[in-house]
Amino acid sequence: MARAEDQERQQLGEDIVAAVQRMGVASRRVGDVFAAREGLHATDLEALLHVMQAQARDDPLTAGALAGSLGVSTGAATAVIDRLERAGHVQRHRDEHDRRKVIVRYSDAARAVAGEFFGPLTRLTDEVLGTFTTAELHTVARFLGAYTDAMARHVHDARTADGPRSAARDDRT
């Protein structure tokens, strides 16, 4: 009986990973359509998401923190913020406790644009969530959080591995 359970678990794992991969592709496509409509680069959209999520957590995001989240230099982050500010998506504010710090905030105009575009997706998401019990949603949230953390660890490890793969292949010839 344990073998059948192991096989079922293996198949479920494969199905879940495939579903997460499809979700990643679909999510990227949604982001691509929104970015194209708004004239944003992919990095601009990612930055906007970081700013929006930080603001939702009531955790002000500085330009330096945004650079770290994006994995870019502070100069590159400043360029992203400049583009987003020109487009009306973010605003810079001085930190009320430390005037040397600049906080990046999601603008009301950006919230309206996002609401118009993502509103239908939010309704569809609510429909999907409505088909799950609270206990199931806790499990899904725990899985997605853990899986996302695992992918972030993998990206970190891959970026810090010694040298590019092509150099390793060249050594074998």
C-alpha cells in the first residue's frame, strides 16, 4: 500500500510543479500585457510590485531597499524610480524620521490604473478562492510561500556559484 501512496505523492508533486510553472507563465503574460499598455519595462513592473506590496504591509521602501529587492545597483534603481515617477506610478517622499531617506510610494493614479486592469482578474481570483475551504487556503498559502522561498534560494545559489557554466564546459574540451 505504501508504494501506491508513494506513486500518488510523486504524481501529485509533478502535477503541482507543472501547475506552478503554468501559473508562472500566465502571470508573466498578464504582467507583460499590463507593462506594454503602460509603457513599462519588465524591471519597472517588478519594482512597482515591490513598492505596492511594501506599502500594503505598511513597510516603507527606500530606493536602496528597492535596489536590493530588484538585484540591481542603486543607480539602476534610481533610473527605474525616475521612469515610474515620470509615468505617474510612484512618488518620492522624504522619510519623516530621517530626512536623508527617500521613501518610494505607489501613487493614487497608479492604483486607479492597476484597479482598472487587474480588477477583472481580482474577481476571477476571488471566484477561485471561493472554491476552497479556509483550511485548504492555509495549506496553499503555506506551500506557495515555502516554494517561493525555495526558488529564491535556488536563484541566490545559482548566482553565487563559481563562474559561468560555459567556462566549465570549455575546460572539458
